[in-house]
Amino acid sequence: MAKEAENKSMEAWIWDAACSIRGAQEAPKYKDFILPLIFVKRLCDVFDDEINRIAHEVGSRAKAFKLVERDKKLVRFYIPFRPENPEEPVWSVIRKLTDKIGEKLTNYLRDIAKENPKLSGIIDRIDFNATTHGVRDIDDNCLSNLIEKISQKRLGLNDVEPDIIGRSYEYLIRKFAEGGGQSAGEFYTPKEVGIIMAKIMDPEPGMRIYDPCCGSAGLLIKCELVLNEKMKANGIKKFQPLKLYGQEYIPQTWAMANMNMIIHDMEGQIEIGDTFRNPKFCENNRLITFKGIEKSLYKVTLMRKGSTI
């Protein structure tokens, strides 16, 4: 019950953040602004935890910052900006923005992507300072409200389990899908359907699993979660994780899939492009077939799209 309450609290917080800019954009477009910011909040808080771990060894956060700046491999994702007071959280640099918020926020996210090639094209796609017909898509007042709402909960390693924040993140994706009408099917498969599909796949440790139309990567993630549950039920603590592969045609959805994988603390390879015209997963100049002990979500993807197998 405690975990359920914690998860519900996360969902309430994450939806409050979305509602803080209600009216500034159509509901389906909220995700373009909110999901990257929540993702960056997680990156910042985890980076703080890593800095604190190093500081415990070297004596201070100031020394830890300098050490990590020299050797960025000490952390999973390097965050390139610093609070004036090294004891303050890294996120405070964003939280304290008071002028040109959209412009500075856009530059901060682009700086993070430059330092972390894995995030290139994922968190630096959105221009928080963009205008349409001379009017800001989301003005600085709305951005300030959104940043403050997101600041209310810490998302570090000791604050929330990856599964809890991941489920909350997918909760927000689902809420956007509900507001997006039929087009939502392009990026979101209902949780219950995804779990059934993952159980049908019956994944085993070390398997390669592929989704040719992966959307926000929900099905791939659920395959890993189903495997974890199965191993736990069998009393197996150490096992090889799945090798997850996916391809997505729509750039914004591809970015969402990558954020979703990382925020669930899972490893996977999500490529961008038209699967039929330009498939990205090949070996020796031939398509990977994902047969035998490997599995493909091709058939269940067709089921999800309403096609005939």
C-alpha cells in the first residue's frame, strides 16, 4: 500500500505539472514541453547523487565537480552547468531563471545534449522560445510555473525507484494520449494491452526483442518488466537483461521513446526512420530476422494496428 500511495503521489505531481500550463497549448502538445523537463530533472537529481557520492570520497562537492569535469566518465550523464553555491542542487540553475527563460532553458538543454551524444536529438529538439505568428508558443510566465511545479519533487536515486518514476512518466504519456484522439495510437499502447502482449512474448534472459513500430517504447519496456517479475517469482536475483531494439518513424515519438527507456533505467537501441523503406537493423547486409530464441513484436504490432496477421 505504501508503494501504491507513493506512485499515486508521483502521478498527482506529474499531472499537476502538466496542468500548470493548461491553456498555453493544446493538450496533446503539452508533452513536447513537459516530458523533456521532467527527464532533465531526473538527470540533474541523479547527477547530484553521483556528485555527493564522489564528494564523500574527496571531501567536498566543489572538489567533486572539478573531478567530474576532468573525467566525465565518472557519471552516467554529465550535466555541464553549476550552481553558484556548490552545495545547492544542479537543478537550481534552472529553477532560478528569471529572465529570457525560454531562451536560456533551450540553451541549457542543448548544452546537456552536446556533452552527452546519447541524448542528441532527444532533449534538444524543443525550442522553448519558439513563436508562431509572432506569439510565443509558451511564454516565460507559463515556463516559470512549470519549472516551479517540477521542482517540488526530487527524483534522485534514493528518492524514487526507476520503476515508479517510469510508471508515472508513462501515466503522463497516457494522459496526453487520451487528449490526443485517434492519433495517440501512433505513440501509446494502453498499459493493460502492453502487459498482455509482453506476457505472450514470454521473454527469457538475454533475448533480443524487437519492435518495428515502437512508439514511446512502452511494449519493449513491459517485456523487461515482465521478465523481472518472472525471475523474481522464481527466486532468481541475477540474470541477463533483455536486449531491446526498436524503430520509430516520427521524430518526436522517437525522442519520447529514448527518454522513456532512460528514465526506466533500461538499455536499448531505438533507431529513427521508416521501418519498411529504411530498416535500421541489419547484419551482413541482411535484415535481422529475430527468430528462434530471439523475439519480434512484429505480429503483435500488427495486432495493435488492427491489421491481419
